[in-house]
Amino acid sequence: ALLKLQIEAEVREIMAEKKNKVPPWAISKVSHGSGSQLPSAAERKSLLKFSEHIQPLGHTDLQETADNIKTLITLRRPGRALKQMESLPNFSKELQKYIYKTIQKEAEGVKVEKEIAPGEFNRETLRSFSYQSYHEKVLATTPLLSAAITGAVSNLSFEEFQSPSRKGFGGSRKDETISLKPVICQTAARLLHNKHPRSVTQIQCLNSALNTVQHIPGKAISLANGLGDCFSQKTSIKLVENLVVGHDAEVIEMRNKVENLWKEEDSKRLRRTKATEVGSGGFSIFSDNVGKVVTPRHNTGLDNQGHYLQMTITLAAQNRIPSSHMSDKPLLLPSEVNYFPTAADIQRMSLWMKHWIAQQMTKYHSAFKSCAKYIRPPGVKFSQKMSQKSKVTVLALDLEDPASSAGMINVGKKLVPYLPTLPSNRKQKCPVFGDQGFFERGYHSSWALCGEKKLEDRLDGLLFLPQEWHKKKEDLYIYNETFNLTHQIIQAGTLQNIKSSFNHNKASKDVSHFYASWDLMFVTTLINLLQLVSMTSGKEMGNVDASYSEEEFNNLVLEVFKELNPFSKWEPVFSKEESENLFNFPEVPDSDETDEPEDEVLDFHKDLIFRGVLQCAQKLATQFGDCHALISFWKNSLADYHGAKKWKYRIAAFTKVAAAEGVFGEKIKTDSVFNCLINDQGLSDSNIDGDLKVEHVNKMFKAGLLNLAGNYTEENLRRVALSMDLGKILEDKLYPNYVDSEESAFNIHLGHRDVDWSDQVEKGVADVKDQKIFEHSPGRTVQGYKKTSPVDVKALKKFIKKQSKELKLHIQETF
């Protein structure tokens, strides 16, 4: 009826204008009555638009016009009826009022089906959540609200309303489509939570947990809580405590699968097939100590000193190379293992060294820029599996000091129940990787308890092994002891000179700052290498591209590599024929020509390059997951530890090589070689050492302790440690993703960026060239330099014989 009256008034006005030919702005009393104001410009425009619409249809009668709109509504054409009503003066306001009241009713409806209470939110609820299901729920319960939000953020047609998306912001993936469901779900949840805080809670629980595990400041949480995005900090902590319960569920599930594999399958072939299933391939353990200085807020004690809190943090990583189906029976005795590098080991290490040399030549030397297309990494066994992203779980945090025997025993007893029990009622062997100290203490603790009756008491199944990153750190320490000599600050191309010239002030001889010391070694090696390349090729830095063919470039890389006399210390291990094939040393001069004094400066810098390239190649092999090459590097380092009198690392290298050869069984052989690395990013070159991953977790754990404000109770410490896994799970659940690949649109790639040393390299190479470091000049000496000597094979064999007997006894008593 109201609509009919409005139409009658407008038609009356239009007819008066047409009949009397009076301009619209001159009409005052015809349609508005006595004393009313003239119509506004907007009103006149809408009336004219309406008249133009009805005139072609021939609707001269008011009743016919009203009947037309009535017919549209009767025929269930509300869209077209609304389109005609858009011209009405009060249409926008009335529509706004209608939407307002309708959404109010929709919002009231969420009280009928309440979401989960924060106190009941757990890991099962977390796993079951997805934006897809939540969006479907929003569409069903609040269709008008979801339509309003979607229309505001999407340019898609209404027919595509249920699958909202947009193009990426920019970058290499700007053409890919990003789902808008996370935006719509988060916005709807925020609005509805403000109206009914106890009914709409699921997304708020997820946001609260993510804020807590990411250590968001309290003020930021208060703001988000006020806006309806999350709960208070106190409630958020309780949420995380609920989620921490069952943190080890995935490890227990893997354990049960392995136990069932051995119970149900008698055939080795069937066990091998079943081990390839998800979660059935077993897991490896990585552990390290964590130290934290506790400074009390009020010094009420008698000594008024802070205390050092000792803890042990343990990670479990699912094996990318399945090993659960393999036997624990030793494949050979320790005395039957060849602990020296073989010809295959030398070739494998040489491939990675030449690969690294080629990379740096094409990156920093202008004459070889175009040769980058020739560079391909050496082949890697299980390359696809080593490229897979690792599944890592924080297994435990113990307030025990693993440096003490009692602490290590308590840590080990808590790990034994996680190991699968075989039909023989023994625990399946599982490697526990750690640094040299952790390995040593665990090795002796398990041996000391081998006579206990209970499996837990004798640490049955735990096999402690050394890890890769601490080996690299020790190698760098030996490198500094050899080449970081005093009184070399003015000699170009030396560690002291480059440290002083380019302000590598954090680098230290004792490698207390590992990455600063590594950078100094890296840039020093690079400067000397590039000048050697220039001397060998005749192409100076800054020359135009030489346009080498692939064969010419590979020959040049090989020539530069041979200049370093690679692995010459191992010559006594090989026969004369093998040495000629492997090393291709220059001929030894006759006795009449040996009176000429040596050039120690040239030998020093070539040796410095070789040892630096060796370490960089080792890191490169780690990143690509060439685990066989890593064992070759362990064999090579055995002689270095012996020569530098690093007795504990010499034992660690011996044990690592023995495990890799099968002394502890086929399973430990596979785990110690392949499952000692962790891949955080899922790329072909993003593998890192397992103990380095633990160091990263330690750093995140200590950062989380800052929010405790000194309240270091056991409950709080474990909550912070065990909740670190939740961060990745919550990010996968909450971050927007690409529609096609379902990959997160906001991936955070951890790791060190690719540094460009061009400025330092250019200046350093010029200094080395000016001082003619690589021009042979007999008689030059280097104070304090000890030239690399051949391996003391006799002494090493004596050590190996003694250690083999001890390891054989250890295996007999503990296995």
C-alpha cells in the first residue's frame, strides 16, 4: 500500500509536467502541497528516470504501473522489482534498515549452535578445523552477513560468491589466485564474537593460541582481545596448556605402527613395503642441553647470586628414509671397517669442492659470468626424499643436566618408552644425535647400565651418536688454529688482514661466534681463490666475459683444483698407482734441484684455500642432502682430529664411521647416514644438520622464556617448550593459501640469506695481487705456519685397533 501511494505521487507529478509543460523546478503545489519546498535535484533526476522507464512500456495508468511491480513480485522476481525500486527517494535508507534488522536476526541465530568453549579446545579440535568447513557454516547461518563481507572484498560475480578469491599482491606468484575464505571467516567471527562472545569462539581460540606461541606482546593481545579477534592473555595461556596435552601423540602413533609392522608381517619383503607407509618408517631423536641464567627479582638469598638452570630439550623427526623394517643385528665387526677415505670418498669430496669453486667463479669473477649455466650439483642418492619437508616434534623438556651421569640417565629413561618393542621383547635401536659432550655422556651411561633388568633402567634401544654441525664448528676451530696467525695483519689475503680491513670484529679464534667466524673464513677463502683463478686463467677481475665453452670451463675448474694439492695428506694410504690416479701430483724434482728454498707464503695461501673450500663444500653437501659425502668428510677429519690432538672428536669420528658402515646394524646404518639431517623448507638444497635444528629450537625456547618474567616453574618451562610445535600447525591452519596448490600465501623461509661479498672481494683481490702472493718466490717464510704433513698412518691404526676392541665389547654387552 505504501509503495502504491508513492508511485501515485510520482506519476501525478510527471503527468503534470508533461501536460502543462512546466519545468520540474517550477512545480511546488502540484505534488508537494501548499507551503512545501521545491524538489531537490536528486529527486527531480529520479522522477525523470522513472518516467523514461515507464513511458516506452505505455503505462499511462497508475493502476497498471502498480500492477506491474505487483506482478514481478508475484512471479518471484524480487531482483527486478528491487531494480525498479532503486529510483525511489527513500530506497537506500529503507534497504539499509532492512539489512540491519535481518543481520540482527541472523546474529541472534548463532546462539542456537554454540561453538566449542575455550576450556574444551584441544588438539583434536585443532586438527579438524579448516577455513573450508567454517566458511560453509558461515554461508548457512549468516548468509546476508557473508554476502556483505564477500561483496566488499571480492570483484567476482554473485554466481562465484561461494568460492571467493583474488589475485596475489605481487612478486613471482602475482598471477596465482589467493583464497578469500580466511578473510571472510575471520571478519565474520570477529563481528559475531563481539555480539555473542560465548557463542562464537573457534577462530578466537586459534588466534589466541597462535599469539601465545609466537610470544606476541601483552599490549597487542589486549588490543586484539578488545576487537574480538582473540581472548585475554590468561585465557590464551590456558588454551595452550590444553593443546600441549598429547604433544607426543604422533611419536606414539609411529611407535605403535612399527610394533604392528613387526607383529603382523613375517616376511622381510612385506615389512619393507609396509614401512614406506606414512608414519611407519620410524623416527630419529635429536637432543641437547639448554642453559639459562636465572636472576631473581629480589635477592633474598644468602649469596645474592643468580643461578644457572640446566635443562635438556629433545626433538623427534620422522625418518624420510624408512628404516623401521631393518634389523639391529650388526653387519660387521668394528675391526673390519675401513676408517680411512677410499678412492670413492676422495672423488665424492672432490666433486663438491669443484662444484663450490665453479659457483664462486661464476658469481664473482666477471670473465666467467656466462658459465653459470654449466653448473650442476653432483648426484645425490634419494634426492627426492631428501627434498621432502621433515616432520619434527618437540618430544620432551627435562629439568636435568645431561652433562652429569645422573642427569643423562634420567633423560634416557624418559625416552626409552617411546621406542618400539620388538617381538624379542627388546627395544628397537634408535639413534640419539647430539653434540660431542652429549654423545660421550650418553655412550658411557648406556654402557654402565647394560646389566640392569628393566628396559628403561638399562636405556635399552638408545644409541648415542655425534652430529654434523658441531663437527663443522670443531673443523673451523682447527682451521683458525692453523691459519689465524699473529703478526699477519699487513699481509694481504690472511685472516688477520681481512678481519682488520673489513671489520669482522665478532669473528674469534675460538669460534665463540660461529657465524661471524664462518663469514671471515668464507670471504678469506673467496679472495684467495679468485686471485688464484686469475693467475691460472690469465683473466683478471673486471675483464669482459670470456665466453668459455662448457669443456673449457670444466677444465679450468679442474686445473684450479689441482693447484691446491687436494688431499695430499692421504697419499701414504694409497698405492703409488692409486695416488697417481687420484692426486696427479707434479713430478718431484731431482736431488740436484731440491736445494732451492720453498715458498712458504704460496704454500700457506694454497693450503688456506684448500681447507676453506673443503669446509664450504661440506656445508654444500649437507644442504643438498648428500649423506654419503658427509661420511667421507668424517673420514677425512679423523686425521685432522688426531693431528690437532682433539681426542674426543677423534673418538666421535671413529664411532660415526663405524655406525655408517653397519657395525650397529642395518637400521642404525641407514639412520646415521640419511636420517641425521632435517629439511625445514622442503627444497632440494634446504637440508640442515639435526643438531643445528636443535640449536634453532633452543634459541626460540629462550626467546619464549622472556615472557615468563622470571617465573621459571617446571610447568611454565614445559609449556613454552612443548608449544613450539603448535606455531607451525596454527600457521598452516590460519594463514591464507593459494587456491590451486593450497600452499600458504605467506611462507616465512627461515635460514641465512645469500650474502653478496663483492665489495670486500674486489678490494681484497686487488691487495693480494699487489703483494704478489701467488707469484712463486723461493725463500719466503710464514712465522708459526705448520705445513700440512702426510697422515701418521701407524699412529692412527694403533688408535683404531684399540678403539675397535672397546667398541666390540660395548656392542656385545649393550646389544
